[in-house]
Amino acid sequence: MRPVVEGHNLVRVFGRGDKRVAAVDDVSVHVDGDELVILMGPSGSGKTTLLAMLGCLLRPSSGHVRVLGKDVGSLSSRPLSRLRSESIGFVFQGFNLLSALSAWENVAVVGSFPGVRLGPLRSRAVELLEEIGLGHRVEHYPAELSAGEKQRVAFVRALFHRPGILFADEPTANLDTDNRRIILNLLRQAVDERNLSVVLATHDERIERFGDRVLRIEDGRLVA
Amino acid sequence: MRVLRIALGACIDLALFGLVVPWAAIKAGRLLDGTLLSGLRFDHPALDACGFALTASGGAWLAASWFLLVRQGRGHATELFCVEVAPVTEQLVARGPFAVHRHPMCVGYLVLLLGIGLVIGSPGTALMVVPALLLLTYVYLRVFEEPCLEKRFGAAYRHYAERVPMLLPLRRDRIPMARRNLLGDPVRFVVNIVGLSLAVLLISFQISIYKGTRSQITTYIDHTAADVWIMQKGVDDFIATSSVPRETVREVERIQGVGKASGIHAVYTLLEINKEKSRVYVVAYDARSGRGGPWKLGDTLPRIHGIHDLEADQVLLDRNLAGRHHLELGDRVSFFGRSFTVAGFTLETMSIGSQYVFLNREVMDRIVPGSRHSFTHVLAWIEKGADMGTVVRRIEENRALNALTRSEFAANTRGFLGVFMLPLLAGGVIMGFLVGSVTIGITLYTSILERFKEYGTLKAMGATGLYLYGLLLRQSLISLLIGAFAGFALSLLANHFINLRVPGMTAELDAGTAAQTVIAGLAMVVLSTGLPTWRLIRLDPMEAFRT
């Protein structure tokens, strides 16, 4: 089976001169279809940087990334935007919800970039929010939601456009035990029922059992 | 019975919207023109053309909507405060103009009134009365008409209202991200608007003062609109003393190309009011023809209907001068050793450090020795099609005379009187323009930076550079529009205060000033949205989060 995402000899350097730091140093990785890969590592190990490079949110200093067979480095701005909006979902540690939009609008906004009419978008957004038990929160704004609810909205947003792969960066870091379990179950369910590939970056050892495969990263290098 | 009700409805419609509302709107507009908006003029041909276009398109929109309502809706719109006068519509109309907005007849009517306001050159009607009517219409429709329609048509109307906007034809099939971002933090939004309006005020007020002062210097020359000014040789501005023989008027009138000519006495003197002295230009004009007299009258005594009615012991004087000295109609003022009755107030007759007082030329002939045989200036209006240069040369064939075109004479006078004042004010304009523009730019830029992380999120989700630029541009334009509206309103108030309360100063806000300010604002919008968008496009989304 062809990998959904491949990263070859990825290096990402921040800073210049004496302050030059390689956050990711010569990492090669691949993610196959329908698998949940856990990227495990302590804080500052480079997992967020690696995730961002694989998710097309950050250009590598060297090396290259292929997503669904496309060489990301060769894509200009517009096709890269299209790739993000059509094929990639991202769940951020800090939720990154748009504060001025309601829950359903936060979910639907990703579908509105190509100029799709709002009517069908709203129905689908509400439907997805209802599926994860947020039917009563569709008109609420991020400031009116709990941390767990925000992350669930962010999760639905990441799935809204039916991506081929979803990246989740410490999605449970700011959540209590119940909400952590809910989010992890949702991710597992997404892999099992929606044929989605998921890469989840975390430092929480308890999450390891939810994954199909675990990659360990330390000081910017894969160790296992 | 049905026919009677339709006729009654038509009569009410015609009386109310064909006569009462337009009459009241224009009346109120004119009142504002003469008071709050006295410094603002709408006399540009482009505004006239715009006015005609709006009147025609508003009327057509109104007529098309009415026709569709009667034909397809099988009824009439005469339902006032939920009381059905004419038989009301039986069927919901949702096509044609009604597919663009829910109340096209109201919109068409307001656009028509706006057009009329521009055509008649009434800023008060266009800028204040029509927006006020829009607000009233909105409240009326929300409180009375829409609930009635919902009651009549039920769910069909509710679905229609969900799909089609009420008045402004804005698309409803997109998330209104720009508006949400702006209103998401009301305090920040208000602060932004205050900043933008003050910047607009700063720019437009400085330009208003400069333009007002500049035109103040030559207000008499500009408004009498004489094509050629004739003085004694060696005199080339309105300040120096001149004496031209009376026969010059007839001589000039005989010159080919000259339509008419008239002599005036313009004397700079001290006017005594309530034992206080003020510097004034006393202009004695030919009251029979009115040439050289004041061009705009304010309040007058009941018997004074125009500048021709001035009697021997009466004067017309500048309204600001009167206001400063608490003079009222019928009060007495003294100059040339004589006492005169204030018969009326003149408008736009204030120059730098002095004001104009007008009296009948025949009186001047009697009270000032020597004036019976001469004028200080002769004004000439040339015939249509005549060549100005040729006429001037022919007048100057009399070697004792100096003839100048209006623009030359105005420029000389401006050069003399404005030599100190205008460069200072021009400096103020440049500073105001720079500071105001930078303030607009910084205000918009910082409001964008505050949500920079969110724009990075949008980029991470696949928003293109064009989408982000469009979003930022819409936000900035909405802010600028509201800020400019508030800024111009403040500027009008400030101008009004200056014109009424500050002696010797005039502020003049015209369409050109407004356009210059808006252009500066738009340039700042392009810059302040272009820079962050450029950064966003260059940065990877991950880097945008960290900014």
C-alpha cells in the first residue's frame, strides 16, 4: 500500500549563527492508510515541528515531504492551499478556534474557502457536531465553550472536509481525563470507521495504547 | 368597495410618499444646509450626474417592484402600521427585485430621495435626512411590517427572510467573517472607529481650514463673478486704494465683447458697534442692478426681500460679525460718521481679519466726498463667446486703467493677504495629512495583527492568499467607511463651530476635501492590509501562530 504521507531526510533548523538549532534532524517517516501513528516524545523533542512539516504547515530546511503522492516542495502557494483544504486535517493543542465565529461556523469555515454556499455547509457542520454530542452548542462561541468542547469542535473542523490524513498535536494536553478519553476515542473511531490516517503527537505515555504504531522522537531524531 | 379601497390607498401613497415625505425631507435638508452643513457644497457636475442616475435607478427599482407586487402578489403595499388600507397582497413575491432584498420599494424610494438630494445640491438631504429615513424605515419594517407579513404568510415568509436580506443587498450564503471579526470585540471595534474618525477629522479639518481661509480671502471676488476687474493704473489687488472715473463704466460697456459693467466703492474702514470697533470692508454697490452686491442673504427685516430693496440708511452685514457683537436685525451701526440700520445678514462674507458690510451706492455718493465722481473698481462681465484676453487688451487701451481677469485679480489678492497665513496653514495640512494617514494605517494594521494567529489558522486550513487579502480588505474597508462617516460628521460639527464662533476663520468642507481624505484612507487600507497579507503569504502557517 502506498503511504499517505512520507517524509524523507527531514531537517528543520531555527535561528542563525550561534543560535542555530536543529529542531528536527534527518528524520524519515511514513504513514500508511487507516493507521493511527503516535509520535511520542518529551517536550522540546521536535515532534510538533515534525508534525507541522508532514502536515504542510512548515517548510523543511532540507528533505522533502509527499502527501497523497504529491511532492509538497514543488507545489506553489495555491495548490498547496488546495491540498491543505482538501486533504489534510489538523487539530492543534491550543484548539485555534476562530473567536468571532460560532461552533458550527468554525467547523464550516474550512468548506467555505472554495466558494461553496453556506446552506449545505451548515447542515453538515450541525450534523457532525450533533454526532459528537455538541448539538446544543452549535450557536455558541469559543469563549462560551469548555476546553473539552473546544477540542471536540476543533476535531470536527479537522474532519469536516473529509481529509485523507489528520494531524493532531497534543490534542489532549489541556483536557481532563473524561475529555481526553472522548477525544482519543473519536480519533480511534475516525481511523476505524472513516478510513482516515492519523498522526498524533504527544508526550503522554498513557496514550500509547490507542495507536497502531508508535514513533519515538528525542532531540529531533527518531529513536524507535 | 375594493375599487374604492384601491383608490384610497393610491391617494394616500401619492400624498404621503409623493408629496409630504419629499417636501419634508427637502425642507429638513435645506435647514441643515443653512446651519450645520453651511460649509459643505454639493455643486460638482459629477454629483449632479450621480444624482440623476440615482433618481432614475431608484425610481425604476421602485416602479418595477410595485408592478411585480400588484401583478404577482395580487394586492397593494398600502398597509400602514398593520392597518390594511388598500387590499393587501395575497401571495408572497420573492422574485425580481424581491429576490435581491425584502423591501425593494423602500430601497428604491430612498435611493430616489438620495438622488434628488444630490440633484438639488443639498448635502443635508443626501447625507443626513436620507440616512435618518433609512433608520426610521428599518425600525418601522422591523416593528410593524415584517411581523404582519410573517403573520400573513407564515413559514414561507420566514424561509424567505432567512434567504434574502432585508434592505442592503448583501450575500447571505457566506460566513460574514469580516463583520464577525470586527464586531467580535465591540470595545476594540469602538476604539478603532474612534481612532479612525479622529484621523479623518484631523485630515479633513485641516484641509477645511486651509480651503476656507483661502477662499475667504477672495470670497467677494469669487462670488461677484465679474470676469474682469478694472482699477487705476498701478493697482493690481483688492487691498490697494484705487480710483476710477465714473465714465469708465460707460466706456467699458461700449467695448466689443463686454456684456455689462458696474462700479463699486470698496473701502477698508472701522465699523463702530456698541462702542467697539471692527475692521470691515464697506462695499457700496448698485442696488438697482444688484451687481457687486452680496450673493447670499440670511435673515433680513420683513421689508427686505433681496439685495435690491436696501434703503438709504440700511446696511447688510456679515452674519458672523453680527453674531460676535450680538447684533440683531434693526440694530444700529456707525461708520463714515453716519448711523445705519442693520437690514439683513449676509453669508460667506468673511475675510481674514475682517468682514464685509454692504450699502446702497447712492448713499455712498452722498456721504463720502469725491465718490460722486469715481468708483474704486469697475466690474465687467463679458459676453458669451468673447475672448477674455482681447477684452482686457481693449480696456487697457485706456492707459489710466489696469484690467485683470478674475483669476489674476484673485491670485494677486491672495498673494498679498495670504502670504503669511496660507503657508502656515499648508504646513498644517501636510502635517495633518501625514499624521492622520499614518494613524489610519496603524489603527487598521494593529487591528489586523491582533488576529494574526487566527489568520494563520485560516491559512493552515487551506485559505489562499487571495482569500485572506479579501478578508482583511473587507474588514479594513468597513472600519474605514464607518470611521470616515463619523469623522466627516465631527468635521462638519467642528467647521460649524469655527464658522459661527471663531472670528476671522472659515472652514469649508467640500466634496473635493472629502474625496482627498477618503483617497488617503484608501491608500492606507491598501498598505495596512497589503503588508500583513504579504507576511501571511510568505510565512508558513506554523510561523504565523508563533508571531
